[in-house]
Amino acid sequence: MTDVAAGDPHFAELKRTIERTVELEETTIVCGDRSWPWFRVIDPDKLLERAAAADSLEEQERIDPFWAATWRAAEGLGKFLERIPLQGVRVLELGCGSGRSGLAAAALGAQVTMTDAVELALQVARLNLWPVADRVSLHRLNWGHDRLDEPPFPIIIGADIVYDPNLFPRLEQCARQHLAPGGRVYLSEPHRHSGDKFEQWMPPQGWRVQVHSVQTDPRRTPIRIFECWLSSPAISPSSTASPSTARPDSAPGKGL
């Protein structure tokens, strides 16, 4: 546990709240030029079983067990962000999961708004980003339904969130709604076929796409980074909808 969190009753209460649902293990990860304390879900399969037993698609989405693993794409995105000047820059993360990419951005000096549709994911991310709490806020955000009540962001990031082509329209709408004019979207993924489809799907929607590679393990395929920006300021029909305002995560803890 970090010196920042040691003895903090809010941190302890948040951890107890999470552990009523899943078991956590405290480890460390390397991010930037230092090691950080990290809490990971020991058995993500238990969440998968809960999702499989859910009575509705809405309930499955609320559980969504896949955030509980720290994907290679998150590590790759963190490394890529080191190439971008982020000191003092407002960054929005979509699908933050347990917080790996958001931590990388905050460690580089960004002011990071982290979002996910799963409350438990936000709670774990809040726990993991406790050492950089002054640079982070967390909100529940369901693509295509919610919209943050904040000014648009110059940078939007997301790790391993282009795995399902059925979600591309909702993701594109959310990115378009929250991106500042001239802004950039950086999305990472491990060279899946769904990534190939995403790269082909985006230009007809009015986006330009440039592909970068980041090596995290010389024994494995590099992580692919899609850098996306709008080719014109035209507003797509999907972005004219009036989605509900996203609500801040209400997990116990200090004001992350």
C-alpha cells in the first residue's frame, strides 16, 4: 500500500466495498520510470460466470467481466503516450477498466477524466489511481446513451475497446461528441481482425486514421495504435441525439 493511502479510512472503506464482490491482490506495475502499487482482481472468471447467469443483456453489460484483466493493449497505450506532451492536458479515457492507461496519462502530468460503464471497474480504478488522485476524476459513461457535462477534450484514449464491431457506431458517436476541434483519439489493440475492420470502418464515418506500433514484448506481436481525427467539422446524424448526462461514480473514497 502506498504512503498516500496508508491509514486513509476512505481508501480502506473503498477496498472493503470492492472486496465484497471480488477478491483483490496487491501487486506492482511499471509505468513510466517508476513502479506503482496495483490491485488486480484475482479471479476474473467469477465475474464472467455472473455475466453468463444474468437475466438480461442490460444486466450483462452492467457486469461486463472483461475489464478485470489488465490487457497488453493498455500497457502499449501507456508507452505510446510517452511520445505526446501531456503536462496539464485534459484527457478523456473511454472504457478505463482497472485504470492502467489512465495512470500512464496522469503520471505524465495530464488531467484525466476516466470513464467506464461498469461501476465495479470504476471502483477498482479509483483504488489504483489513489496516488494521483489530484489529477483524476471518474464517471460512469455508457457510449451512445450518456454524455459528460464537460467541455470537449483535446485528447481521447482507449485501450482494447475496438474488439466488437457491433460497438463501433456507439464508440464513434461518443468520441465525436466529446472531442475538441482539432483533437486526437488514440485507441490501442493487439492486432486482432476486429482492429482491421475498425481501421476500414472509420474513414467512411468522416475520420482520418494513422496507425502506429508499440513493442511491449519482443516475443509477441506489437500493439497497434489508431490515431484518429475528424477530417471535417461536419456533425454526423448520430451526434445530434440528446443523450443523458453521465453521472459521477459514487463509490466511497475521496474526490478522485
